[in-house]
Amino acid sequence: MRTGEVIGEISIPVDPRPVTPADIEERRRTAPALLSEWLEDVPWPSTFPVFSDLRVGGDRHLWVKVYQAPTDLVQQWWRFEATGELIQRATIDPTAEVMDIGPGYVLVRIRDELDREEIRLHGLVPVD
């Protein structure tokens, strides 16, 4: 194998989502004051990216975070086989920070409104 040679690829089975007025308003509402003012003047794209994070988990599989729009109530992580086949999904709290991903689990940190930390272990759902 040569350096830089493509050794595999995946196709994420979702279409780009349109950016809605509700998404823009939510982003402005939750942004710090200086950023919120700046956001008033910037043009918005017509669609969101399909994904926002990639990781290789402790299970040596590729994990893809589906792009989380400002109005989304969950975040989704998808696990792909080396062949590119989607094999599992994890749906977790939208504010959770993913700490580790492994065979059969996603480990996350959640902070409550008082900034107290909670660690949660989520099981995975197989794809039908």
C-alpha cells in the first residue's frame, strides 16, 4: 500500500438537510451576545453538512456524527463496518460530550444546569 492510497470509503445514507428559519433563530438565540450580532449580517447556507465528526472507536470501526442542527433534540452517531456498511446507531442527548466509543457502547459526559457532571453509558441499536 502506498501512502495516501484510498483503502475504503463509505456513503452516509442521508440527504443534506435544509437550513430553516427556526434553525437560524435558535443559533442566534443561543449564541454569545457578540456572536449573535455578527450572525445577523452573515449569509446562511441553504443546507447543513451531512456530518460533523469522524472517529475511529475502540472497536476499530469508523463512527460518524450526523450533523446536529440547532433545533435537533438528539445527536446521532453511526457505526460503519470496514466494508462501508452502516451497522449500528447511537442516539444521545444533544448536549452530551462523547468521551469514548467501543464495541456495544458510547460513553458520554453530560453537564446539568448547575454545571454538575454526569457520566452515562449508552447501548447501541443495530440497524434493521
